[in-house]
Amino acid sequence: MWLRRFILGLLCALPALSQAAEPAPVKLVVGDMAPYSVAGNTDSPGSLVEIAQALARRVGTPMEVQFYPWTRALAMVAVAPRTLTLPLTRTAERENKYRWLAKLYRQKFIFVGLQGNGKLSDPSLLLHARLTTLRGTPHKRLLLEAGYTDVDECATVRECIRMVKKGIADASYGAEDTHRSAASMDGNKAGEFSYSPVYRQDDVWLAGSLDFTEEDSRKWRAALETLRSDGTITRILHKYGATGN
């Protein structure tokens, strides 16, 4: 009789044990920043979103992707457990606010203005121009520290481009990939805009809430290396017209 009760008790406990063994899901919160993250397109959710999804599969963690305004996404990672975001540049101001899980990509930063804006040929000529840049990034602070005197902010890269097109701003500053993508949306024509030489470059990361551990970071970095080695990252970037770096 005792053996029967023991077996029945063990069978009842198996579902709970199985559930406990499953890794806790993570939530990836991102802004709409094509080509890195593309809202409303489950087949092509963006190059860096797809890389993050591949990483999650490799470490065996279910992932849910949600889109929010960029500043709200950043705020959520600061307070919500098991939450990730991208693409995040790693700065001294941000260093202790997030767990830095994986270095994903190296961005090139440029200025974008209307065709015929001769100052774009040399970013130093834009020191006193009306500039705009994405809110929630370190760009405004960096530009002001570099001597640029008139820097506004916008909620999305597409809004930055609209400000340039309407003459509200002389140029927008930010990642070349996102600005070229935004310049091709909303009925814009490629020939309407000009681009400066690369002003600076920086790495962008997949970052998480502080409840992720150093061991988690090690696993995600190891998974990233396997994705680089087997060509997964190259294939994803190629899908979006980018190259590996």
C-alpha cells in the first residue's frame, strides 16, 4: 500500500517538477527602429530582433517581443524583471542600470539633411545648425559636449526625418541604418536626402534588467559566438541588406 501511495504521489509531482525545470520566459521590449526592430511584421521583425530571438532559442529561453515608444521601453527594463531591450549603446551613465548580455552590432552615426545641404559634407559646419536626434539616446548630450549648440529631440527616427523634410531641423543625427530606412518611408524619395560622412561609431548591445546574473550573461555571450560561427548572424543581416561586423 505504501508503495502505491508513493508512486501516485510521485506521478502527481511530475508536472510540477517539469514546470519548475522550464526556463523562465523573457520579454524583449523595443521601439520601432527599422531595420533593427520593425513593428507589425512577425515574419520580418527586424535584424537585431531576429538575432535576439535566435539567441533566446539557443539558450533555451522563450521570448516575447513587444513594441513601445523607445523611452518607455528603456524605463520598463529598469523596473520589470526578465526584460530585455535593444539596440542599446553602452555608456558610463547607463553602465549600472542594465545587465549587458551581448554585443550585437557596430553602428555608424551620421547626419541627414535635405538634398543640397552643403554643410553635410563636413559635420563641423553643422555646429550652429538646427539639429534633432532620437529621444532616449545619449546623442543630444554627446552633440552638446562636442560643441553643437542647437539640438532638439524627437520621439522616433521617422519623426526626425519629418522634421528635416518640413524644414523644422536642418539635419537629424543618429544611426545610419535607421535613418536611411526612415528616409525611404512615408512617401519619401531617396533623392530628397543627403548624408554626411560617418561622424562616429559605437557598439550596440542586447541589455537586460538587473535580475539577469553574470552567469546569464556568459550563456548569452556564448550563444552569440555560436551564432556567429555557424553563419546565422550573417544570414539574418543579409536578409535586411546589412553586412556582418
